[in-house]
Amino acid sequence: MLLELTLYLIIGFFCLLLTKSTSPKEILKNVLFVLFWPYFVLLKYVEFIDKAKQGSRKK
């Protein structure tokens, strides 16, 4: 488990280096995304479900 987590972080931070972010705010946002991507994915999923429910209620 620790090896998988380490590889995930190494790959994520390596990809951040390849994108060459310029501003400190953008770099911080990308680092937070690498560390907490499951929460961002869950948040997007919940937003998608809410939009689908609202769309079905309007019909």
C-alpha cells in the first residue's frame, strides 16, 4: 500500500513538473489536486448527480 501511494505521488508530482505552472497560486492548486484527487472526483460526481436530478424534476 505504501509503495502504491509513493508511486502515485511521484507520478502526480512529475506530471506537475511537466505542465510547468507559472503562478504560485496555480502550483498550489495543482499540488492540492494531486494530494486530494479522490475528493475532487467525488465532488464532481455529486454535482453531476444533482444536475441530473434537477433536470429530471423540470420535465
